[in-house]
Amino acid sequence: MLTFSSIIPAARLESRTTNFSADSPNPGIASISATKNVVGLNRRLSLGIKVTNYGVAAETFNATFDANSTIIHEIFDVTVDGQNSTIVIFNWTVAGFAYGNYSISAGITPVFNETELSDNFIDGLWIFVTITGDINADKNVDIFDAILFANLWGGYHVMVYPWYPPSLYWIADFDDNGKLDIFDAIILAGNFGKHWE
């Protein structure tokens, strides 16, 4: 499985919790997001979390992404300066999974002397894995997907975290080149008429 990770400093401090002391070590996950909520099997999407360090000292931890409680990627030695945030991004090629819904969650390991652990885990993100070309997630690649694609034709998208709500442009960009073009149309046409379940 091909994976890629990146860590990007975020612009502002964001909080999911209010009961903490800046003197105590406390990194926490502020948000989770995905570029697509519908993805073709063996295709790619980006998952990201925004991690905020509410304490004053820099902290280093590991971040884990899960699909239905199965670890799909781990990023080691993420460091966030005190009173700052970082975005941790993982590009996931959805291979080796069955069609269906997947609950996506993420967690970070506790740091030394951390007592507030409730924000070290986040869930609530759902990804639907289907046939590439099934834009409307009805388990079929059919005329309805072709009509959706035709209405999006020529569009492009810029991916800036957080990716919520995911855009149909992102879902229909099957080859992930940032635009809807003939290559995406060929992919849809190649799967036209396929269905599952």
C-alpha cells in the first residue's frame, strides 16, 4: 500500500476542550477531515487531523489513523511547539478493503505527564468505498454518475485543510490530478455498468 505523510504548521490555535492548564503537557486533536467521503477501491484520498498543543513546551508524539478500528497508517515523532497547531496529513490508497462504509478515527499517543487524555482520540468521519466512477454512492456506475460528471466537467479544485464538506469535484477527480478531464471520463466509462451487492 503506497502511503505519504506530511506535517504542516497550522495558522491558529483551536480547542476542543476548555479545562486545561498551559503549564501541563496537553496536545489534543482538534479536528479530523478527508478530501473525499466517497472513494473508489484502489484509489486515493487524503485524511488529516489538526493537532493543537495547549501547553507551553513543545511535545512529540505518534499519530495513528484507523478504518473500522484497524490501523491503516502511523506517523512517528510528530512535534508541535507550545501554544501552536499542526496539521498531520496522510494520503491513503484504499487497497485491500471491501466495498462499504468505513468509520475513520485518529489518535495520538500520550506525552510524558499528560493528564487530559479525552482529546487524544477523534472519530465521526465516514468514508464510503465503492467502484471508481460511482460518484453518487449508490453502488452502481450508471447514467446518473455520468450526468453528475458531465455537470462537473472542466472543473478543478484546490485542497486546503479542512476539507469539509468534501466536494463532488474531489470525488469525481478519480485520478487525483486536481481537475476533471478526459482521463477521469475514461475511468468512469471503463467502469460504466458495473455494480456491487
